[in-house]
Amino acid sequence: MKVQMSLLSLAIVSGLAMSGSADAAGNLKSAAITRANALIAGPAAANVRRANADTFVARDVVIDANGTENVRYQRNYQGLPVIGGDFVVQSRNGKVGKISQTLRSAARPSLKPVVSADQAIVEAGSRFGSHFQGAPSSRLVVYARDVAPVLAHEVVFKGIKADQTPTEMHYFVDARSGRVLNQWDTVQTARPGPGGGGCTGAAPAVGTGNSLTEGAVTLDTTKCGTTYQMVDTTRGGGATHNMAMKTSGMGSVFTGSTNVWGNGLLSNAQTVAADAHYGVATTWDYFLNIHGRDGIAGDGQGAVSRVHYGRNYQNAFWNDNCFCMTFGDGDNGASIFPLIALDVAGHEMSHGVTSRSAGLVYSGESGGLNEATSDIFGTMVEYYANNSNDPADYVIGEELFPNNAAMNNAIRWMFKPSLDGASPDCYSSGLGNLDVHYSSGVANHFYYLLAEGAVVPTGFGAGTWANLTTASMVCNGNTAITGIGRDAASKIWYRALTVYMTSGTNYAGARDATLAAAADLGYSTTAVENAWNAVGVVAAP
């Protein structure tokens, strides 16, 4: 029986402000922003659909080896955030290149609401229900996601769901009609701040973790006097904390009298902490060594990992508010293990990368692309680790299920998404109406075909896909697709994410973004086109 999703949760509550830096890289970025500001005030104003009262905040800068500058902006109008107004301006030698955006118009609405904030809260509350924590909040915004810009109230309700997953629902209520335009949860499920212990004279140390899923692994920790802490000073101070089955607070950093953590069994609370600590460190190294990204936000700052969250909590999530990853214990192996597998850790941490780059909204097609991005990089982390205790594959979360040698239980199967019984293999116009964990399947399928080609996977497990045919791997009958390799495919997707995608990018936009990225990197654009065509995402007429 295949296990369908409702597993890993990943919260994204984004908002990256660029910080000044005295080093050379910081100076280069500051200069790039200054040049980009001049362009969007002048020759690029029409291209970015600028209105007279628009203002812009630079959120990220990517400078290519050839000097091309890519500056990502958040847009405000008369002080109000423009939801869906973000864009990336590309330039070189003072000349405007590509502009990536989804905003359709330079028109702006009247800023006089007809519907009050209280009325908007009532309308949103009727959808959220009564189990919320604290007081709901509301602010005026310009909503421009897939519609002409309108004035709206952004209403936020926070709470905890019945399954212990935290929720932060954002509702966008038209400030003239009172109609809910859209809604999404910034805690994002995948199955439907540096830590520290106040240590004086801390010194980096190297220990051993006896993990649940990855065997004996090396852990970077900290020696604090006569004790050790699960704090990784070599990766920005990232730490692993014990929530001790609580759902609030940050828990406490794991400490020990020796630098050996866990015994490979669930009876030892440190065991799954070793998995999480190792998984996050491996993901950090993957992004740094393969893509040149120094941590989740690219600023060298580590994140907190929280394990043993809640009671029998069968989920995991990333939350930008605490800059932390959180892992539940499942049902302690009765049917599902704690959610600390390597590809799960990579999946969670990659949501943080998405939130600090493209910021793909977790709704509609952009939400599916968000979820697929985490599957893609979670899988690439598994290949990067090359751990014989967890052979790499294109199956997500297979290590979470006991007695699963055939890999019939998993969260997703990237090479054939429909194996979960809900995810489509091929694109259709209604894809954005699906749960984002299912709509992600088309991008996962594209990525597999781009990297590996139209081949039935072999070499891992003997699952229910054993009877698949080459023809069943594509949607358009083109079985001649040849993969370009994982390294090239991952670099194309990473550049598309960090340079070309914006918060509202849909599947057609993802096709354009990956084609542009492939051209920039010198990879075959024909291979990218063929892979998108094979999953039904064709060029716009």
C-alpha cells in the first residue's frame, strides 16, 4: 500500500532585508543595487511596470562571473506592500537585460477601503474557524497576484491544528467587495536563529552520531568546559534542540558528557538528534560546495533544528519566524519513524532557501513549484552525501517507513508522481487547483527526465514501478529523451530559482526560467525544452 502525503510541514514566513557589509562581496552587492536602482528609475521603469508612487527594496543580489548583475526587489505602493509585485532586474555594463516578474499592470487602485479591517477579519475568521491563538492581525496591501492590482486587507490568523501542526493563515480580502481573493498557510506541509547554550570559551569539536537512518556519522559540535553541545560553529552556529514533546518554545540544546551521540535506537533521545544534525550539515555543505550558497539566507548564519516535537507528531516543518526546522517523532516506528531522514532534512532546509530567494507563494502553481524545489534539492542532498546506509534515489521519505525494502511506501516518487495515487504526471490547466503536494509532481517529473532521461529507474528497491515501460515515463510519446545529468540539472534549477523565478511564477514561467538558466550556464536548452514538453508544459503561443 502506498502512503500518500500529509507528512513534512514547512513553514515559510519570508522577508529578507539586505544587510550592509564591509567586505568586498558586500561592496560589490551594494554597488550593483545602486546601478539597478538607477535603471528602474530610468530606462527600465516601463519594463518593471513602475507607477509613480512605487518604491522598491532590494532583497537579494546575484553577480555572475561575467559581471551580469541580478537584483531582486520587493515593491511597495504608497507604503503598502504589493503582493505579487516582486521582480528581478538583470543588467550588465549599465544595460538592462531580462526582467522577471508576474505583475501585469502599472495601474494602481484607490487606497480608500470600503470594507473595514474588522469586517475583513470577520470574513477571514469564518474560514479559519474558532481555534486561533492570540488576536488576528490585518494590514492594507495592494494585491496583484494574477489579477489587476486591487486594495485588499491581508488578515493573519495563527493557531495549532488538531494534528499539532502550527498554522499561520494569510487571507487576502478585497477592500471594496469583501470577497476573499486568495489564502495560503505559511506553514507548508509536505505530506498533505543560531542556537546555543550560553557557553564561555566554546571550542569546535568533532564527534560521532549513531543515527537511526544514516548509520554512524561525523558530527561537528562544540566543547563547552567539560561538556559537549550539538552546536555547529563551523556552519554558522546551527544547533539541534530537544523539544521534549512540547509544541511551544525552542526547547534546549542537546548536551552530553561525551562527544558520542545516540545509539542507533529510538530509546535514546539523542539518536534522532544525530540524524537531524547530520542532515542539516550535509544540506549546508551541498548548497555551499555545489551552488556557492553560504547557508539558508546566503549570509553564513545557521538555523536551529528542533526534534521530538509534540506527541506522535507525524510531520515536520520549516518556519522563517524562528529560522528553524522542526521534526516530529511519527509514531516511533509502529508505522512511521521520526521524520529525520536525510532527504527530509534537505527538503525542509531547501524551503528556507526558497523563502529567501524566489519566495514562491504556497498556493496555486507557484506552491507546487515551491514544494518540488524542496523535493529536488532534498534528493540532490542524498546523492551528494553518498551514504551507503541510505542509497540515493528519486523517492522521497522512503527511510521513514519500516520494512520498506521495496520502497512501496514513500511521500513521493519523482520519476512517476502518479504512483502516490493523487499526483499527476502531466500538466493540465487545472493543476493549480490541486494541493501543492500533488501539483509539485509535474515539476518533479520534469526534473527526473531532464537529469536522467526517459528511462525506468533501476538499482534501488523493487517497488510497484517494476512493470513501468519507457513509454509510460513521458506524456507526449517522446521516449528518446536523454538526461543531461544531475549536476547540470540541479545547477539549472538553482539558477532559475535564485535569478529568474519570483513569488508568482507558474509552470509556464518555470519553463522560461529554466531555459534562461540553461542558456546562461551553457547547457542544452533543447534538453530543457524536451523535458518540459514530455510533461505537457509547452511554450506559450
